[in-house]
Amino acid sequence: MFYLFHGDDDHSQRQTLLDLLAKLGDPAMLDLNTTRFEGNVTIKEIRNACDAMPFLAPVRLVIVKDLLAKKLPKSFLDELLAYLPQLPEKTRLVFLEAAELNHSHALVKLAEGSEKGYVRKFTRPQGSELERWIDQQVRGQGGRITPHAAQMLAINVGNDLRALSHEVDKLVLYKTNAGVIDEKDVALLCPYAAEANIFDLVDAVGKRNSVAAASLLQQKLNDGTDPFYLFTMFVRQFRLLIQVKELATQGFRPPEIAKELKLHAFAAGKLHQQANGFAMNLLEKVYAHLLDIDVGVKTGKADMTLALQLLVVNLAA
């Protein structure tokens, strides 16, 4: 068999590969019979690895990562296409591609039409699909989560499924035999969600409400939020605002922006609204100033807390 896993959801790719490996016998012996290639590899190296007989194991496993998305010589692709239907019975060849391959790709078409081939596209869920994914992960571990808590996670963590999986594990463990996971649990345990009101702070800045902006910042600092972590949230927020502003000037609407930047629909809508409060040249100046703050703090010339306070007051003014 040969398998073709492609798409930007590397977390689900990895889980599917682990499920496949679990069916191939003793892990220790399988590891001895596994060959891995990444990036540049010759057709001869692939054939030699696939043609080798397994040693004290039922199969030989060959994993080739990130090969097919790049432009391959026609001779290479032709030879690979001719070889795959002749794979030895005891060989399992797996292609892992971080990029999504076009449906017309020759190897995709071969995998779909061959009894020896299997192809699956892994795409990160978005919007309501992401919230359903969170709910399924929680239920799969024997827990339950409210729709609002799932939405809170989806908005603030985004569709990085590896990070989301880690947050789900923490929440389920915390609420074992203690009821349903709700918004308070998410805010308590998940640092991504705990900073959700960064939107409120940037809203106040965009509306030039210096009193509200300074108050919100001070509240976060009083709550014990690490100023360095808060700074990373500022950097992320203004980087996204620049991207959203650029797309908006090209005529993109919030649903299209969400798809383009792989954001939750709610977050894309908020960012689109916030971007209207800033001219592009101001956003670029803010981003450059954030770099100055970063350099100044790391070289001991500035204090992070004071730098954040001055940044918020000056922007809102």
C-alpha cells in the first residue's frame, strides 16, 4: 500500500499516521524497519528502501515528507508513478505533505484510482466546524463543554489543532467528575482565552478613548498578567490588523478575510471593525514602535510595563 496524506492540518495527519502504525505490529520492531526521508530524496533511494525485506517484522515502513508539493522533474514523477503499482506486498509507503495538493496532481489521481493507493486531504476546521471539533475532542475523553466555552477556545486559540488539543486535555483533566467545562474554566486555565479582552483594549485605543484604554491595561497588569505576554498579544493583534487592513483595501469582506488568514469568523469581524479606526501608515508606525520596545527591553534600555503604558496612552491620545 501507499498512502498520501496532504493539507495544512498536520495534527490530524500525525494522529492518523499513529493510528496506522498501531495496526502494523510491535512498535519496537516496526521502528527498526522504518526509513524516513524529508525534502530532497532520489527515486533510487525510495525504491531501495521500499524493496528491502522487513527484518523480524510483518512490514517495512517508508515515510517521505514534503516531497510532492515542490516542482519535480518529469522523469522523477514518471518513474515514481510507474513504480508505485509494483510496491512489494510487505511495504507501506506514506507520503506526508504539509501543503494541499491539487486534485489534478498525478499522484493524487493514481492513489484515487489504484487498489494499492489511499489519499486523504487534511484541512484545519474553521468557524462552527472548529467548535464541533472541540466538542468532539472533549466528548472523546469523557467530558462535556458548553457551546460558549467551545466558542471562546475557538476564537482565541484559533485552528492550531495541536495547541487546541493541549488546552482540551488540561480542561478535561481539571473538570474530571466535576461537571461541564464552561467559560470560567477556559478563562482560568487557558492563557490564550484569558487574554480575550485584548480586543476591548485595542477597541479603546482605536476609538481614542485614553481613559478606558489605560484602565483596561492597568486591570490586566493588576490581575497578574505577565507584561511580556501582554506585549506578545499586542504584537499579534497589530500584525493581524495590518493584514486585515491590506485585505480590506483589496475589497475582501470579513468572511473572505477569515478564510484567507485562517481566523475564526468572529475574530475576523472584530479585526475588520477595528482596522477602520486606524490608517495603514499609523498601523505600520505602531508595529515599528513595537519592535523598538522589544529591542529596548531586551537591551535593558526600557521597562516593559512602563513601555506598554506609554504606548497605550500615546496611541489613544
